[in-house]
Amino acid sequence: MELFNLGIKMEKPSDSQPNDLTREKTIKLVKESNDFAFDLFKSQYLDTMQKDPMIMPVLISAIAHDWVLKNHNYSEDVFKASLFANKIYEDPTIAQHMQQK
């Protein structure tokens, strides 16, 4: 979890947050995309994690951002802009959600 949060903080996006991507919507998308990403990871990548545990945060992030793009048409950089603007990863409900995964 600490590695995941550190990675997010280091990746400051160049795009700005779109008006329709509110804090509430961003939180909802983070939870839904990470639910999908963790489920896929558990079913497809557990063997890979055994070989390289540092791959998990990278894969989870990539899968989650792909899900947001595919299902809600927000690019990774635009979605990250909303994550930063709304300080989503400082939200205790997000931290709790991620810990449960």
C-alpha cells in the first residue's frame, strides 16, 4: 500500500481535471476500477507476483486506469489530474478500501 501511494504521488499529471469529474465521481471510479483490477490481478497474476512482488502496484494501477478509460472515457492523465486535484489518495475511505483489497 505504501509503495502504491508513493507511486501515485510521484506521477503528477500534465492534464487538468475536467469539470464533470467531481471528487465524488472520482472516488466512485477509484473504488470500482480497483475492485476490477484486484479481481483480475488475483485471477491472472498471482504467479507473476510470486516472482516479482514489486509488479503488483504497477499492474493494479495500469489495469485500473485502463478500466476507467474503457468504461468512462477518461484518459489516464485526465483521471490522474482529478486524483491529484481532489487529493483522493489522502481520503480515509479510499485507504480503507485499498487495504481491504
